[in-house]
Amino acid sequence: MANTTRFSRPCAALVHLLCFALPLLTQTALAAIAVSPPSSPPADNANVVYSNFLGISLELSFINYYFGNSTDQIPQPVIKYLSTLQSRASGQPVRLRLGGNSMDSSTYVPDQQQIIQFTDPNANSNDQPVNYGPQLFEVMKGVSSAVGGAQYLVGLSLRTPNSTNIPLLAGDASKALGDDLDALLLGNEPDLYTAHGNRPGMANYSVYDYIGDYWTVFGNLQHTPQGDVLSEDKIAGPTICCFWDLASIIQSGWLDKFADRLKYITLQHYPQNNCQGKPQYGLDYYTAHANAVSLARWQEHGLQVIAASPNRKPILMDEFNSASCGGVDGISNTFAASLWTADYALQMAVVGYAGAYLHTRERGVTYNMFDPPDAVAGGAGAWTTNPSFYGMLPVAEALSSANGSRVVDLNVQNSMSDKSATVAGYAIYDGKADNVHSLVIFNFANASGATVDYSIDGKFVPSSSSSITIRYLTAPSVSEKTNIAWGGKTYAGVGDANPVDATFSSSVPDKNMSCSGGCTIQVPGPGLAVVFLGETPDFTNTSSSGNSTSGNGTSNGDPSSPASSNPANRSGSGASHIGVTGFELLSAIFAFAFALVL
């Protein structure tokens, strides 16, 4: 008979507990997703961006619904929204663009008293022409003063190159806006002129026709009623969106011919066309990081040609959003759009863009970042904050640095190419030094708040300070439209653009903890986390002011742990993960087991 070993009942309990605990410990250790630095920091000549990277593009026709009709009627909520962005811009002005299809089809009337007058009641909803007067520039200047500084892109029509209205507008805008005028966008989507019938009698409006039109307007801009506007070197183009190849335009001689007067290379692009109400992609497209990577590489060859050119210019995406012609209900107005806005913005920074402008139109359009009241233009009433605005905040805060930032995609779990990956991560390097000042970690899993562990490599953590702060963008699901929180604050139910404490269960306040030698943090799904390494930037009017909790010095940054939980009942969608490390769990099991033995 074989020898057998018999254990006392307490010892048997200990053995059984160890059999349970060791696999669990191993599983916990393996579950943490590694967030590791690249083999080398970005090159010294890598693209440097600033925390005002994301700006707002406003459709001309409805500008008075956002800015009011005069300088004494500028709505306070829009001042608050823009001030929120400006306070996170590291001293840089807020980027604003006045344009869209309506800018190309509208007429500047210098003696018009009203800011906006609609001229065609039967116009296509995606191109509504207006007459506008100099009051517009006064209001734009007033907005800039009220928010602490704004930088405007202003569109110039190229539909009729010899029109005297072009130099008239350029001269008056330049004089009125002064230093607040960043650039004049000459033409809007000229690659669509043929398809939209903007060149009647011309079978195909080509790049060479476009270059000829540029020469015409350049000559006229030297002789505006306000003087030589061309000499200010504030022209931008080609502002193509769809059919033309940027590399071909650059190599045609356009950049070399106009380089002395060009300030920016500008583009517009949307991931899908919804102008016929037939979207090609569903919600899942926007929660796959690989799609953002692919989208940012639109015109990749052209970006490379510009980067190698001796006439290199900063590149702006002066209009984008989740889908053209107003977006898609159930996509553009959901938390998926919040995450996508942040992800795509950071990806554009990776590939070489200097800035990008999220487009907003008339009230009720699904992709708007915020909506004015249901009232006359400039009228009183409650404003509504929409999901895409939330996506702008983590980008601005993550990029906060006096030296600017260089952004690197960490390709977490091959997420740059694997469309099934539900994670992604970026390292935000200082613009001049090799240190990383923040990380941005995405969890796209639609998991009702269940968290995923991320192991932060100790090489990211500065030797001068091992303290980190984690700030979360969260919602109950990717389809959520209202209950969205950034840093434990929300605009849900708020009409004055002043965020309040988020009391819904998916909200997560800031977490402060030590990360000496590396640490493990948790990010709820769906959601993202900005990890500030070392000193946390002090944002004036920050949405998470006074809503921070301190960690206990361990390497556990679980947003749903008791030390960082929301005061609200967390029994809902945010409570699916208990913040316990494998070591803590094993320690507790050993303590219990030995108590049984004794």
C-alpha cells in the first residue's frame, strides 16, 4: 500500500486556500497590461504640439447663435466653454475657425448693420449662404478679449477668384482682428468644386486651375482697401478634403510658388460621409484604435513630402468631426465620440499635425460639441454640453507643457494594427527634453465600468518625484449621451457651462498615488485616464478642482477603490471591480489560513 500523508483539518484548509490563491495571484499578475516606453525617445525634430492643439471650427451661417449679435450680448456660457479650454492651453490662445461651406457661398457687406442675414431660404441645409457685416469682427474680437485670447482662422471664398469681395473681406478682417487673426483660408474644399457645380462650364476643375486661381487672388490681396494684406504672410491652403492628393499638389509647384506667403498647410477630412443619410460605419468603428491610426494617415505621403521640404509649413486639420454633414445620431452624440475625439486628436499629433479644429454647426446637429438655447440667435436659455466637448479636455490637459509636447503611440497590445484591441496608450514627451510628463491610457471595452489593470513602467516616472495623479474620463457605456464625467465633474443637466460634481456611479474622481519603480493603475471601461507624472499642472477653472483624493502610497491606482470612490452609491455600473492587488489578496488569504491553523 502506498504511503499517504494526512493533514489536520486546519492544515488542510491552508492547503486548499493556497491552491485557490496561487492561480488567482498568477492570473492577477498576468492580467496587467504592460505600458512600456519606446526603445528611444522621439527625435529632436519630431512634431511639437501645444495644449491648444484642439480648436473649434464654427459654421459662418450660425455664428451669432454662439457669439451673439453684438459685443454686449456675447453669451456667458460660450465664454465659459472657451475659457475652460484657454485655461488649459499653457498660455496659448484658443484656436477658433470661422468657415465651412457657407463661408465660401456668403458675401461680406461692409455697410450692413446686422451681424448675419440669411439670403436663401431654400438653400441646402449643408450650405446656407448669408450676408454678414463688420459687426461680426467686433464680436469675434470681444470673444477673444473675454476668454483671455483667441486665434482665428477666417475663410476666403475661391469660388469666384476675381470677386472684389475677397480683398474687401480680407482687408477689413485683418484690420479689425489684428493679432487675433491667425490666417486666412483661401478656398474651402476646392477638390469638390466640380462635384458641387461651383465651376459651371468646366468639365474638371484641376490642381492647375486651382494654382491659377491662387495667383489671381494673391495679386488682389496686395491691393485691398486696407492695404497690402498679402505681405502679412497669413495665407493658408489648400484646404482639400476628399479627392485630391496632397503630395501631388505639393509636387506640382504650389508650395514652392507660394511658400513666402503661406503660413499653414490646411486640410479637412471626415472618417465617413453621411450627406445622403447612409453612414458606412457603426459605433464600433470609433472604439477601435487601429481605425484612428489609419484615418490619421490619410494624405500620409503628402505629410512626408512637406516634412522633407525646405519650405516646410505647419499642418492644420481645420475641420473634422465624426461624420460629414452633421454627424450620425447614436454615434456622434455618444461617449464613443468623446473617446474617439481624444484618440484621433492625439494620433494626428503623432503623424505631424500642428492643430485640429472640431466642427460645430446650428443647434441640434448631432456632432456639435455644445448647443445654444432653443431661442433666437443670442437669446437667453440653457446651453447643452455634448459628448465631443468632453473629449477636448483630456487632450488639452495631457499636452500641457511650456515647451510643447511630442506625442508617441505606445502600440499597447498591437492596438495600432489590431482592430479587435480594446486598449491604447500614448506617451506625451516634453517638447525639448526626453522626459515624459503624461500618459494617456484608453479602455474602449464597453464593460459597464469594469476596470482593466495597466502596469506603468518605472522608466516613465521621474526620479525627482514618484508621485502621479490619475484623472479619468468615464461614462456608463459607449452609447451614453449625457452622464459623462471628467475628473469627477460633469456638465450633465447644466445650462450655464459650469460643471458640477458628478453623482452617477460611473464617475471617478482624481487619484493621487506613488509610482516609485512602476505601479499598476486601473482604467474603467469604457473610459480613458490621463496619468500626470511628477507635478500635476495647475489648471485655472479646472473641472476637477477640489475633487481629488490621496492614495495610500501603494502601487494600486484603482478608481473604484474606497480611497478614490465617488460619494454616490457605487453599486451601479462603476462598481464591477474591487481595487485589490494580487499581493494584498494573497496576504489576506495567508492571514486567514494561519488564523485557522492557530
